[in-house]
Amino acid sequence: MMLGWVSIEKEAVTPACAAWVSALCRATQHHHIPELHPSDQPGILIANHCDDTLLEKLPHYAEQASHRLILICCQPMLSLEQQLHLIAAGVSRLFCWQDTHSLLQAVLGQLQRWAQIDRILSARAIREQIIGQSPTWLKVLRNTVEIGRYSNANVLLLGEPGTGKELIARLLHTVDQREHKQDLVVLDCTTVVPELAGSEFFGHEKGAFTNAIRTREGMFEQAAGGTLFLDEVGELPAFLQASLLRVIQEKAYKKVGGDRWHNLDFRLVSATNRDLESAQQQGTFRQDFFHRIASYIIRLPPLRMRKDDIPLLLDKFLQEELSEQAPTVDPTVIHALQAHDFPGNVRELRQLVRAMCGRYNGYGALSTNDIPRDYLHKIGTAYFADYEESFHQPVLTALHHGMDLKTLKEYVADIARTLTLQEEHGNMAKAAERLGITVRSLQQFRAKWTP
């Protein structure tokens, strides 16, 4: 395994420390740990004192370690306050100096776990379904795999609409290693009719009520041995939340009209875009219910926080829509999409790509011509709002030199034509298409300035 890097703060350099690092390097070579990508290696920092100076450096170290930073502090003990500050500054795993063999095993075990998580994420079946390599997204995926692989605890997914909560729920289920694992069962809580909720969740016995002509399985029974995904759990009324407390806590339930308790083995994953803390304060979401469904909380970032993933997502959606006929993409399209905040997140991007494919005529690269005009207007407004300040100084300089508005417009237009022709390697048709002008006018421009 490539360890990545080990950094020792100057005051922590001792013979014992050097010997321990040598032992660690030898151990990583003798354990069967898959090698990670060179730019994605965990890091180990050894420090003598965990003071304010170290706290200032930690965010940089954490970024260098791809947010998988092990800190070994030579102090025998740290206060809770110190530990909290170190973790908030970017430390992933914190160890105090102890028996060297025990410390070696603890660090080695953590490196092995991280390597296994990356091996799982590199599996083709997962890579084809879950797209993205931005640091923010990778952190979510690694956290998801660790929870799903090494724990059977209940998980709450929080995020805006369209951020991929069901995708993460499926990943939790996929990496679950329970023996004889069964299916993932999905229930949209907005579709639950309060009067029929008991039957929906727990099932009913034949004759339990009028029209109960046969025994029915409830959602919990269907999820036995697998995973139950409660989507939009924040929409459940408080009285329905109360009815689920026992089955979540005790993993046991009775069918409507039944008198026998049934035991279950299931993982519960819930998701919502609501602010559940505010809902608890307002009394619309029960605190005891929250604690039962949220052993772990995974917060999904909006697309505007992971714009580096837009090109990868765009390519994935184009392949889905156009298969082998998926075109190349003009760089200006990427720039345009990354200028938009996508309040609907990945779901909105998918719908936009679908609309663009409908406009694409099958020839050449996908260009801004294929972006629906209402979208292009929104994107343009945001784009120029972001970059408007960068134009201020050149325009101000031109005005100070006496250039009038007409001359300024002509000057900017000439620069745009020249740069576009250079980027398109002299291809008039492509340059004209990008500029939104005729080929003839571009030819006239070139003739004007060509000796």
C-alpha cells in the first residue's frame, strides 16, 4: 500500500518516533492493502503539542490527505475540548502516543479500512451508477460505504430535493454484508393515507376490517432481512411517527387485527429535505422518533457545492439519452452549466440534458444552441453577474483614454471574433455558430483585417 505521507512536527522528532514510523512503513508493505490513487493518499501527522499553531495548520494537512488525516499526538492525554477542536479543524482519526505496538495496530487497522472502502467504491457496478469525484462528494460516498459496510444502524439522509438521497440509500443497501440479505423496499411517506397507515406499515390479518378479504404484508414485513427506505419522512404526521416507535426500537410489530408479535431484522434508512431541528421545536416532528431514525446522519451537498462533477454527470446523462450517438460537448456548454446554481440539483441537470438532447440535430458538438433559450437567459444572468466586476477595470481604462461607446463596442466585438476563430482553428462555421452571427459577416471581418 502507498501510505501517502507521514509528517513529523520538528519538536516531535525523537528516536522512538522515527523507529515507530519505520515499523509502520514496513507493516504497510506486508499487509494486503490495495494501492490508492497517488493523488488520493491518506496522511499521518505526528505532533508533540496540540496547540493553536497546529490548529492553524490542520486544514491544509487535511486537504493534502484528501480529508483522511490521522493525527498522533505525543501527549499522553488530551481534554475533550482539545479533541473537539482538532476534529473540527480536519482530523479524521486522533490517537495519543501509547504502547508502540498498540498504536501501530490501531493506525494500520484504520489504513486497511480506508483502503477497503476505496476498493468498494472502485467496483465497476458502483462507479457506473454513482457519478462524481469532487472532494465534497467523495467524502459523502466514503462515509456512506463505511456506515453501510460496518454497521447495521439506522441512517437519516438530509439534503435538498434532487441531491441523490435514494441513490445513497441504495448504496447503503448494496454494501451491506448481512448474510442472506433481502431487498430494498421504498416507501414515499407523502403517499401514506393516515386512515390506512397501520395496514400500510404493518399489514393486516384477514377480516381485520371491512374489505380485508385476505392477509396483507406491510412495508416492514416486506423489508425483513433487507432495507426499508422511508423517503420524505419529514412529511409523516406526529401521530404516525408515534406508531412507529416500537417497531424501530424493538424490531417487533403486530399486524392490524392480529394478536401475535413478529420479530424483524431490517435496516431503516430515512430521508428528508426538511429542517427537522426546527420541526422538533415547532412540535411537528417528535424528538424520540428523530433519535430512533438518526443513529447516523449523512448530509448530501447540493450540486452548486460540487460543480466539478457537472462534466461527469453531463457525460453520463448524454450516454443514457443518446447511447452510442452521444456527441462531444463544446467547452462553452460546460462553462454555462457551471455558472448555473441548479436549485433542483442533479435532477434538474438531468432534465435539462434531456431537453438539450431534444434540440440537438445530430451533427457536430453539443453547443449552447442546444440549451433551451429560457435556461440560457437564466444562465447568462448568473454568469455575467459573477463576472461583471472583472469587466469594470478594462472598460474604465478605455473610457479614461477617451474611447466612446460605439468604438468600445466595435473593439470588444473584434476581440471576440478573433479569439473565437483562434479557438476553432479558423473554422468559420463553428466560430460563427458560437458567436451567433452569419458565416458571411465573419468572412467580411477576416477580409477586413487580412492584408
